[in-house]
Amino acid sequence: MTIHVIGAGVAGLAAALALAEAGRPVVLHEAAPNAGGRCRALPDGTDNGTHALLGANTAALGLLRRIGALEGWVEPEPDGLQVLDLRDGRAFRVALSPFGWRDPALRPPGLSGGALLALARLALPGRDRAVGPAMAAHPEFHRGFVDPLVIAALNTPSEEASANRLGAVLRRLGGRGATRLLVARDGLGPDLVAPALAALERAGATLRFGARLRRLVTQGGRVVALDFGEEAVPLGPGDAVVLATPPWESQRLLPHLETPTGYAPIVNLHYARRGAGPVRFIGMLEALCQWVLVRPTGVSVTVSAGDAAAREDQAVLGPRAWAELRRAALAFGLPGDWPEAPPPCRVVKERRATPRHSPGPPLRPPRLPLANLALAGDWTDPVLPATIEASVRSGEAAAGVLLR
Ligand SMILES: Cc1cc2nc3c(=O)[nH]c(=O)nc-3n(C[C@H](O)[C@H](O)[C@H](O)COP(=O)(O)OP(=O)(O)OC[C@H]3O[C@@H](n4cnc5c(N)ncnc54)[C@H](O)[C@@H]3O)c2cc1C
């Protein structure tokens, strides 16, 4: 009863681990030379893009714990996020949790009773609509808190972002420690992908890289063989498949599948600026840079829902983002040198980083579209936006249906 997991992104890694730990023989097939998918280390060790987790991401943190990698995820700003507003140069600190707003020093700009009520309304399930118009009566609170949150969590501009998807995120932020923000101290390679692969090997799974599934051979509603081009793997009667490929690839392999129609890019800039000091995470308003991650190994900038940035040239993006983040570094007194001239920079444009989360009923792809094939992937979660958390949940759910 071998289970073939297709795709070694977070969803495939989570599925393969759940199955291997349950004692099933698992073969993990990955098209690329490395694992991680959209959450990976590039060959030089740089992350493709900054990935942050929240304390509310219990499935993701559970996976990190199981693979022995939780300690690598650190909380850079335990006392509240530092934010620089480039509109007026104001530097302030903000708590991510509404409970933290009891302290006036940690309140987001524009907070009022009405704004809080509007946020609470967004958290309630109901008729879906776009977040931007729903917050129109509270423009400052929207600009300074809701909009950055929407862009970070949904990778969709708030004018077109689904209030219901945001609500699903907000409802999970109420618990103790739920708004703790965590990032990988040394990077996605050492703090996620490598420990996951090591855990899979310990659990006896077989890993195959450079193995792109060309075609699913089906008969009578079951997968009977996996076509990898030069090689076909026949499936026995008890064998099964977890398809954990990105949505466009899942649809190519299973053409009847309904998949998202629009995607949003995330652009990351990675500066070769080394320096001692703790990991820091800074927010920026009215800037190209939305988040700045400072690690001893380099400085990274995130531009989510970055349609315009994805069209822009590196020669323009690099100096502009550096000038912005340098202002933030100086405003918050970050240690080390912050020269005017930008250090060498690498731009990574992930053009289909996640689906766009627009208002409307979420897709509900079947978990088991074929008798012996379960579907996984960030886009298959009917409630949460496409994130690491959704990926882990989907992988574990796919493993669960096959184990049952
Ligand atoms: C730049 C960036 C920043 C992000 N930031 C965050 C963040 O801060 N927090 C957060 O929670 N989420 C974030 N995300 C989203 C998160 O990375 C994704 O939701 C998650 O990685 C998706 O995982 P997945 O396993 O569903 O899909 P994928 O990562 O796409 O994995 C699919 C895998 O299948 C492989 N594959 C494809 N076709 C085949 C085939 N035919 N045969 C075999 N293998 C195949 C691919 O190579 C890939 O490895 C970010 C995404 C990006 C791109």
C-alpha cells in the first residue's frame, strides 16, 4: 500500500510526513531539484521570499514542532511591530492584537470605537464583500492597519479582497499568543525544508527529485499509473496518490478540476548586507517596502500584491527600496552601517505567489476527486487564505482521508 505524494511544497511535505509517521510506505516525487515549492531556499541559500507565521497558525507550528524546527522560528518584535509612515515620517509601535490596544502607545493610527466596530463586523461571517469599501468610513484606520493586514494575509489589494477570507483570519487571532509574529531565524532552508526532509527520511519515506509527473493514468475512477515521461509507475490496488501540486498544475493533470482563475505576485528584494544584531521585522506605510526583515545574513523587503512592482525593473526597485528601508533603519536606530549606496541586491518575483482572494463563495475542490487520489495544496482550504497554514492543513487532511 504505497502512497505517492506528488509535489514537495509545504502541503506535500506535510502529507508525506503524516502518512510516513502513520507507518505507510511513502514516495515523494518533486519536479524541481529541491523541495519547498513557493516556500523554498534558492540555490545560494536566500529565501525565495520572507515567510512569516502567526501564533494562530497552529497546524504550521505543529508541523515545525514535529520536525524539530520550531526553535528556529523567532519572534523578532515581541513588544509590538515598529512601523514607519513615509507620509509624514512618523515612527510608531503597534500591537497586532486588539487586546494590546488597551495601551495607547500600541494603538494603530485612526483607531476609534466606530473603526473597532467595523473591524469586528468584518470578523463575523456574512454576505461577502470587498474589504476596502467596507472600511471606507474609517480611512486612517484602514490605511494604517487593515490594508497592510489584508495585503499581508490575503496577498490581494483590499479594494478587491474578500471580507469573508479576512474574517476567517481575524477570528483566529483572538486566542492567547495568536498574534505572535514569527520568522525563520536562519532561513527557510535550514529552518523548514531541510528538517522536514530529514524527518521524512527518518520515517522511511523515499524522496525523488527532478521527477515531474506528466500524466495521471486513470481507469474506472482510479489512478492506475503515474507517467513520469521516461518512466511509468504502475499502482497496485491498495496504492494511492496525494496530488500536492500548485493549482494550475493540478488542473492540467485533472482537467475537470475547478481552480482559481487569478493570481497575485509577491516581489522580494534581498540585499547582501551582513551585520550583527538581532532579527528585526519592520513595517512601512506609503512605501514600496511593506515589510523589512533584517537578519545577520541579509536584509529582505516584501512587496505583496505587488502587481506594479512585478512589472518594474530591478534597476529601479533596488535603489528605491533601499532608500526607504534605510530611513526606517535609521529611524529605529538599528545597529550597524546603513550606507546611502545600496548593497548588491537580488530581486525575486513570484508571479503566481497565491490566488487572489476576491469576494464570492470559495472554491471547494473535492478532497478525494478520484477513489485513490487525494488533493492537497494551499488553494484547497475552503476557509483560510492560501498560506503555509492552509498548505499544512490541506496536506494533513489529504493524508487523513487516505488513512481512513
Ligand atoms: C514570496 C512569497 C511569500 C509568501 N509569504 C508567506 C507568508 O509570509 N506566510 C505564509 O503563510 N505564506 C506565505 N506565502 C504562501 C506560501 O508560500 C504558499 O501558500 C505555500 O508555500 C504553498 O505550498 P503548496 O505546497 O500548497 O504549493 P507549492 O509550494 O506550489 O508546492 C507544489 C510543489 O509541486 C511541485 N510540482 C509542480 N508540478 C509538479 C509535477 N507535475 N510533478 C511533481 N512535482 C510538481 C512544485 O515544484 C512544488 O514544489 C508566500 C508565498 C510566496 C511566493
